[in-house]
Amino acid sequence: MNEHALERIDAVAWPLPSDHAHLYAGVGLPLVELRGDIDLAAVGHVHPWLNSVAALPARLYIADLRPTTFIDSTGLGMVLRFRERVTRGDMDFGLLCPRRVHRLLRVHGTWDVLRPAATLGEVLAGRSRRSAC
């Protein structure tokens, strides 16, 4: 056996990027929950992990910003890159977002791109409307 052989690591064995992100299987779909302050300090840990999550096979990925206490433009840029990577693979992306983040999305000019929802039901309903078109 080669000393450089890699062992497969299943998603459940992934180390957390920090206390800033958790992965759930929400209704059979990957749901990434971001928590705490999502800023320049957190992005360095969370971004590579999000790239790994985006490699999982799924038809819809959901990012949940509701547990965040603060998100800056660096954190928002990370969410946008996650969305871009997911949708580039012809998959859907949904965003759960608290009202306090709405202003940032509008000022940043990403409201129409991210189409935030308040509940998981709204994300799923929005997806079914898009797939019916």
C-alpha cells in the first residue's frame, strides 16, 4: 500500500470548518447553516468547506443565514460564490435569510440574484414554481 494513498472521508466524518457552519440533510437536501459572525475571519475556514459541500450530489442546496449574528460583504461574497458553484452544475440554490440581512442584500445589489426566503417551505415552493416554468 502506498503511504500517500488517500482514504475516502464520508460527509458525516468531515471536520466542521469551525463553529460557524453546520451541514444538515433538510428534507433530503443539503442545508448549510451559517452561524455567528460570518466575516473575513470566518470565511477563511468556511469557504473551502462550502466548496466540498457543493461537490455533493443534490438537486437543491440551501444556505441558512438565520442563525448569523453578523454578516459582512466578505461573508456575503462567500455565499454568492457557493451559489455560483452550485448553479454552474445545473442545480438549484435557496437562501433562508432573516429580515435584518435584507438591507445588506439590497445595498449589495444581490437581492434579485439570491431571492431570499424566510422559511424552508418558501424555498421549496419557489423551486417548484421555477421547475414548472
